[in-house]
Amino acid sequence: MRDVPLTWFRTLLREERMAVTSRELKPDKADSRATGERRPPLDPPGLALSGVGTLFSLALWVIGARYTVDGVLAMFNALLAFLTVPARIPISPGWVVYLALAPIPLAYSLIEWQQVPLAQREGRWRAAPLGQWVVWLIVYAMDAVTTWNGLGVVDRNAPLLVQQLAAAIWGRTVITAVLTIGPEALLRSMASIFRRALGKR
């Protein structure tokens, strides 16, 4: 009976030694990362492409924002006319008014880009609740309508090509689609190229 505790103690020491050995042989996460696949090097052409494309998308957004503000002012003037109010807000009022009303197109863009109701996350497509769908569609429609109205009140100082395109229905439709969808889509694409150029996925 005296050998029973001694045998049990030896068995316990043997199991503890095996557990310590197994923990020592288990590779560390940092070591596995170090011995794994190397991060791809930087891609200077990709960085340049994403930088130039981002500037293009920002310039396109500024142009679209200007016509969005013009469209908002035109819709407000239509509301004043409907209410038989004699006052009118001049279209193309100046940079101060454009700057003051810039949060309107900025809010449009943030909702259209950041609150997409159908997006792929963690490899699966996920749909947003119905309320988000409704708000997102209304905002997108308002963005398109205000841009369309803004192109309909192009002033005489605008480039001749813009005046001719805005005067035609198909021209206004094409420009409206480009200015409504183009900046966000181009910026999203350039962000993806930028991440790949940095060696990230």
C-alpha cells in the first residue's frame, strides 16, 4: 500500500512533464507569422494610380455637389412659387452659399457610401432592415433629382459643352448618372487599389 502514493506521484510528474513539452513544441503565433508567407512589397504604380484616381473622384464630387446645391435652390424656389411667395433665391449665388450648403451633398454621399443596405461582410451578403432601405433609396433619389434640377438651371457662364448637354434630356440624364454614382464608385475603387498597393487585401 505504501507504493500506491509513490506510483501515483510518479505518474503525475510524467503527465506534467509531457504537458510542458507539448507547450514548448507548440509554435507561437508570431513565429508562425514570421515563417509564413511574406507580405508583398509596395506597389508604387498602384499607389500613384489610387492617388490620381482619388483626386479625380474628389473633383467629380465637387462638381456634382455644386449642381446638387443648385437643384436644392431650384426646388426651394418652386416651393416658394407654389406658396405664391414673390421672393426667389438666385441660382449660382456665390461660394459662400455653396460652402454653407455643402453639408447637404456631403450627407448624401455619406449615406450612399457608408449605409449601403446590401453589403458583403465576412464573406457573406447581409441585408439591412427595411427602414435603412427606405431611407437609403430616398436619399439616392433626392441626390439624383437635385442634380437633375441643378443641371436644368445651368447659368450662361458654364462651359458651352455643359450647356449643350444640359439642354438635351439624354445629356442631363448621362451627366446626372455620372455625378450621382461616379464619385463614390470611383473613390471606393481607388481605396481598394490603395489597399492592394500596400500589400493588404
